[in-house]
Amino acid sequence: IGPLRKKLTPRQLEILNLLAEGNSIMQISKILNLSIPTIDKHLKLARSNLDVSTSAQAVSKALAEQMLFNSS
């Protein structure tokens, strides 16, 4: 497990995976049965831990570091 992977919680990785699959925040909220503010909080913390500004950058960095499951 790489050093960046240790910075993210399993929930943060799960949400980034769902984003990488093309799901919206609203869809992720329904899939995980969590509120949109909770999803936003997890994404904010993931962005901070990965030292990026956007969720798209977080997904990109996590994919580059092979932290996410690539469904393609």
C-alpha cells in the first residue's frame, strides 16, 4: 500500500471510486445512503489529503497512484 493510500479512509476511496465511475454526488448519496453534505465532507477531506483543489483532480491523482479500482 502506497503512502497516499494510507492518507485516505475506506469511505473516501469508495466515494472517489464512485466518482471515477461517472456517478454524480446525488447518485453517490443515494447509492451509499448518505446525505449530500456528508459526501461533500468526505470529498473535501480527500482533496485535502491528496493536496488537490478539485474532486476531478482527486480522482485523477488516485487513479494515477493506483488507489482506485479502474472499471475500464
